Amino acid sequence: GQNIDQPTEMTATEGAIVQINCTYQTSGFNGLFWYQQHAGEAPTFLSYNVLDGLEEKGRFSSFLSRSKGYSYLLLKELQMKDSASYLCAALMDTGRRALTFGSGTRLQVQP
Amino acid sequence: DVKVTQSSRYLVKRTGEKVFLECVQDMDHENMFWYRQDPGLGLRLIYFSYDVKMKEKGDIPEGYSVSREKKERFSLILESASTNQTSMYLCASRTHAAGRETQYFGPGTRLLVL
């Protein structure tokens, strides 16, 4: 099955840049999602990468390397409200179209 | 704006009770999913559905069943609730309009089984 790895916790300073890494198994891989989840709330969609490269969307960017089984989420100009868990999820080529999630990275933004 | 709603935000049930969790989406999506989320384990797939009356087991279907009688509604049923089913339950709906894959989540139901 798919094994998705991402750091458990990260801390960064308001105004700074933080990169959250995610690795996954490449066999049968079909696309990579990033979600943001605030405590007690549902995940909200941030990005979907299917091709190699960087996709930028405001302060958030997501990168994918299919050959390396690697993705990262880049958050710029960090704000206190960015404190949340960030979930990496892979879409596999199984026909299920369901996502396989990592355990999430809890980001704490400090003043 | 895509909307996925769940019938309850918080639910408290007793062991052995039958529990119904409802999920409704308003975008005519064919694919719908039920996940549960537990600390340290991430989101895990319970069941999913491709279309009306179609259902498939996910990774952890034991103790659960589902119903999809109408396209917009996907129900998760706990036949006899147990304490190890205390969890956050999340419903999701999938679209791939214009070649862009997106999955939207409902607000979640936090279930406590006593």
C-alpha cells in the first residue's frame, strides 16, 4: 500500500517562509493533494499537483517531483492564522479515486 | 461554491446503539467518501461510492455500512456502536471538472461512544 511520510510538527516565525515536505511511494501514483486543517475543523483544499513542477497560489506554493516521490508545500509571509495541520494526500491509480493521507504536519507560527 | 454538509457536528451515543451519519452534497458529484480521523493515524477510508446504489469497501470497513439511495446523499451506519468507533468522521465529495481533480470535505461529525 501507499506510505506517506511528512514531519509531525514544525515551528516557524510570523513573516517567515516554511517548507513542509512529503514523500510517497511512486508505484501507481496519480496525483498529490495538500490540505489545511485547523483544530476541530474539516480539511480545506489547498492544491493538487499531477505534473512535475511548482504551482503558485498566492502565499502558498506546491511542488511535485514524480520521479523522486517528493512534494513540498511552501508557505510565504507566514501569518498567525496559518497555524494549522497540513495534510499531504496521494491519489493512486487504483480506480478508487479516494485519497491516502499522511498523518499531517502540525505547524505552529510564533510571533 | 461547493457545499458538503453533515447532519451533526457532535454526537454522543451509547455502546450498542445504531448510529446514522448523513452527508449531503449539492454539486451533483458522483463520487463520495467516508473517512475517519484519529490522532496519529491521519484520515482513513471507510467506504466510498461511485454512484447511486453503488458502494465499495475502503481500508477499514469493519463495523460500518453505507447507503447511497440518492446521488446527493451518502449515509454511514454504525450497526452497533462500540467505544473504538469514537472518532471524527469526515465525508468528502469528488469532482474532476475541466481535468482538475478536487475533493471537498464536509465539516465533520465528532462522535463519542460511551
